[in-house]
Amino acid sequence: MPGSPETDASAGSSTGPLAGITVVALEQAVSAPVCTRTLGDFGARVIKVENPDGGDSARHYDDVVNGLAAHFVWLNRGKESVTLDLRDPAGMEVLHRLLARADVLVSNLAPGATAKLGIAPDDLAARHPGLIAVEIDGYGPGGPLSHKRAYDLLVQAESGACSITGQPGAPAKAGPPMADVCTGLYAALSIMALLRDRERTGRSSHTAVAVSLFDTMTELMGYALNYTRHSGVDQQPLGMSSPAVAPYGSYATADGQTVVLGTTNDREWQRLARGLLNRPDLADDERFRTNPGRVEHRALLDAAISAWCAAHDLAHVQSSADAAGIGNSRYNTPSDVIAHPHLAARDRWRDVETPNGPIPALLPPPVIAGYRPPMGAVPALGQHTDTVLGELGIGSDEIASLRGEARS
């Protein structure tokens, strides 16, 4: 259980909607860390229990952020890192002492790992009644895939998401880790609901939560699954477009930029054809009167819009689209977004401390009047071990013994 003594104040927030809530996390990679960081953003105290041998695997994905990993600094600000060897009965006993004081346990270990450790939901219900235990896994129990490890790409493929992303014959994974992130957010939402139920009833009538990446991604596939179930057609991916509506897509402009234009109903189509393209002939064409017809003849509409956009620069296209009441955006790269004037104008960046110095980080999406998200530091491995164990009444000699250190 190595780890240097704590060097800063507790990472937990004393304010916020979840102030006073303590979350213990047995987590790695993305899905569970998204969940617990979200809870921390709302003021919960998050104690991240890590393996002494390297900790969270995401710590080592790369070293591009001042020597730290980009995934890790994104998902672990404001947490307290405690190193415990859970294969050691002494380490496991310390974990139980932490859980006795906690409100929530979040885990996303390998399939069957919590059962092997004796901390599956049934075990916890007996020893820690009232503790909300959340298990995030790949496929959920009771099915032929339940035993399999699951990563974001694997689940995007298994759920069909890759088949509706990319281009025909060239399926793709969505760039952001959608399965991981959305599963983590569903887990956080479940925890908040159960905390509210506990507050309302004075007891914890529901304490075990299981959220799987596969169930989350099949939920996100709702439109595609409904369409195919009732039409018998597997829709083909359309890159930066949508099979559901037309016209809707990306178009090159005269100054080498890319604009994205979209319509979602018949009224918007009329405005685009008449007010933006100045093409009443298209607006009056019976083939394009309703969305199903426009979808069927998508190529004709895309050709007309592409020709118009190619004759104008991006600024003109966007200002004209705004004037016509047509939704539009600019295709941006990550470099463009980092320098995005909308983020700067709304003061969305904050400095967050890390073991290797401050880094910029975006504020969490919810803006709550009168509440400032804590934006706490990214912890070094084991940084808070001495302080957190000291709160349990564990003395320095016992901590040294847990670490396997010899102290005189």
C-alpha cells in the first residue's frame, strides 16, 4: 500500500447539492470514473481506492498532460486517492471500515471480481445495510456474454452502433467513448435517485444498482432498432448526416471550410429552399414536400445545397442560414474547440491542480445558480492514504504495516 502522505486539504467539497455524501470508488478507465466525477462535481466526497501496483489503468494510457494521462486528468479531479491491496485481508478490512462510513460504493471491476472479493451486492447488503452499491459492467448478468470483458469499442460494435456510424462499407466507432460515458451518467443518475428516495422515506429501500455498457448502448440505439424492427431495413451510415431526416449534412464552402446545415421538419425545409437557396422550384417540387420524400431523394437535395455552399464563404453561409432560421454549425477540430470563442466568452475554462502543475479543464455542463463546482485537484497515486486512514483511527504504525514498510 505505497503512497506518499497527504499534502493538501481534503479533496471533498463541503458545499453543493451532494455535500455530506461519501462515495467510495473501486474504479478504472472511464465508465465508473465518469460516474464518480459527476457526483464529485455536485459536492460529494469521492474516495478512490486504487491498487498499490500502478493504480487506475488510465493513469498509464499516455503522458501528454505534463507527464500525466489525458483520460485520467479528465475524469479524476477532486478525488482522494487511497492505495489498498484488496487481496490482503488487512487491506480488505480497511475497505470495509471505509464502507461503514460511506453512502455509496461504485465499482467497474472485471466480471466476477466483486464476488471473489466478497463485496458483491448481497454481501454488502448483509454487512453494510443502507449502502448504495453500484456495479458497472459490460453486458449485465444472466446472458451468454456476461462473462466477457467489455471496452467501449467492443460494446459499440456489439450493440450495432458502429454499423450506423461512418460510411457504407466503412463502419466506424463514435469518437467520444459513448458507451463508457453514458453508462457512467446513467449510474450517477441512479445514485441520485436512490439518495433522494432515502431522504424522502428515511430508509434505503433500494440499494443495489447494476448498469451495463451493452444495455446503455442498446438504449441509445432506440431509433435505429425501432426503424429496423418495423421496416425490416438496416439503415446505412451516412457520415455527417442522418438517415432520419433530409436535407441534413455537411457541405464545403468557397473558403475551404465545412458548414453543417440541417432541417428537421417541413417548415424548415421550405425556409431553406426559399429563403436560403432561393430555389422556389425545389420548395414546390412534390418529391420534396414531406420528409420521407426528401430522404428518398436526398442526393438531389445534397447536390443543390453543395452547389450553393461552394459559391459562398462560411461567414456568408452561416449568416444567411441564421437569417432564414436554419440550424447551422461549423465543422471544428479539437484544436478549433480549444480556442472556441463561445467557450471563452462564457468563461468555461478553469485551472485544475495536478501533481505536475495546473492544467486547464472545462467546467461540468450543469450550471446551477449560486453553486460553484469544486474543480478539485487530480490526485497522485495514494496521495490521501494517510489522511483518510487516519480518519478511521488507524495509526501511523498500522498504516506502515499495511504498506509493508518497516518503521522504527
